[in-house]
Amino acid sequence: MITKLKLNNKIIINTDIDGIISGLLLSNFCDCIVVGFSNSLDKVWLDISKCSSIFDGVYVDMYVPNETTITIDQHIIAVNDKHFKMISQNRNKINPNIYNPRFFLPIDSYKRKYPFGTCHFIIATLLRESIDVSKINFFNLSDKIFFIDYFLRADDAMISSLSNYKENAKEWWEWLSIYSNKSKTIESIKNYLYSKNIDLAMEIKKSISNKLLNTFYCDRQDGGITNIIDDKGTIKQNVKEYIHFISSLSNLNCFDINLSLKEFKGLNKRTCLTEYQREELIQNNSVNGEKVFSYAFVKTAKYGENFSYTVMDNK
């Protein structure tokens, strides 16, 4: 990951808590520059004075199959073992489900997928590379909630670790620990997490959700924002305050948010791929002849609409 970011440090991050924290980590410890945002659904906002194409930036917390695009994410992206072998040959695709193989099929593999946020994978990667992350203040406090609580809110890592998926979560925490070369930072995060019970974890989640929804007017409880710009292409004030809050609480320098953003609008679709469509995706990164801009398998095969993908209109 570090090697790739030395070649291309222009990152495009999601607007949820996972994306914001990931952006702060990469900008503070890898000299990355935030050049755009995505709502992980149907919009990308890009400062074209800094990055001319939506395929040229590094996508953080979103998988873009275009071969030359670097992506750092944690989603299930391989249909099966055959597809995994194809994807894993491309060093531009950085994902724990590639490094510790998990696929959509068979179902048992999907159930054992990486259950945390991209930011947790990123910090483990930084520690693996012996990068000093002691600048982060995990125990900075705001309204009785620590930064570490926001950190573990990313992709619901705290709840996943303490409730329905706790066995899988324990396996992946151990994997992150080994991947980080048995870092004390990962160990301390684990110790804090497992000092909680599920009732307290739910209270923490509720408090964070209230803060994100009622103070910063996020659209989703995870901090996701559907539209971050005004009609001039400037980041809205509530979004700026949200990013500054997370930056201040974490003790990490805020990345530049005085960007002039152009919106790229696509169409997000949810479906259940047929066997023919799965093969088309494997071979061509397309569905029904339409080139796929981004995608992820979001549920097991036994559920409907388990595949989410976006087709872009104005590239």
C-alpha cells in the first residue's frame, strides 16, 4: 500500500466515518492529498485541477475494477476462487479479503469475510510498515465519547465484534494483529473493545449516531452524506465542521477541504446476478453489457439484491 501511495498520493474518500478517518490516516502518515469524495452509491466529487479523471485517483473504501485505478477497500469483490486469482494478480487492488482470501461463493466464504472498516485495515498496514502512529489520541474525549469509539464505529466494528459475528471478528482481529506484526496499538484497541459489553456498545453507537445526525446533519447513522457540495461546487459548511470535528478529536491534522468539486453522477443498482452475469463480471467487469464503475457483494447468496454496482454517466 505504501509503495503504491508513493506513486500516486491523490485519494478519493467516502463521506462516512470510515472514509473520513481513513483520509486522515493517509494524509497524516502517507503524505496523501484528498482530491475528491464519494458517497459510495451514485456520486463522485472531484477537484479536476488536482486530478483530471475519476479513474486517476486512489479510491479509499470503494472498489473500482478499472485495472489501472488503485483501490484500498474491504469489500467482497471476488465472485469465486477463479475470480479471486484474477483480481489478486493486480497489485493496484488492496483489500484484506484479497490478502486473507474470501469470496462471494461459496456462501461459507462470504460469512467469514473481513467484518471491520477500511480505517482498521489501513492502521494495521501502517503499523506493519513500522510507521509511528502515536500522534493519534484514541482517548480524546467529546461528550463522554472517546475518539476510539468513533474509530470502532467505522463499519460497525464494535457491534460486529460483540454480537452476532463475534467468532469471525475474533479471527479477523487476530489476523490484523499478525498483519501489523503484533503491534501494541492493535492490541490496545482490542483490549478496549473487549472491555465493553453489547449493551454499553449499543449506547455508544446511539450517542455517536445522535451526534452525527443532529450536530453535523449526516444522512446516515454511520456518518454518510448523500450530497456534500453546494451549487458552486464548494463543500457544505456542515460537512466541513464534521471533518474538522473528527480531525480535532483524533489529534490528526485536517486535510485541505477548500476544494472546487465537480460532480460525477452515476446510477446505482441492486440485483442478484445470474450465473451468466457473474461470468460476464469476471471476464469483462460489466453487467448486461454495461461497464461497471464500482461494485461490491453486500449480502450472502441466499439473499436477494446481494450485488450493488454503479454505472457512471459522465466520465
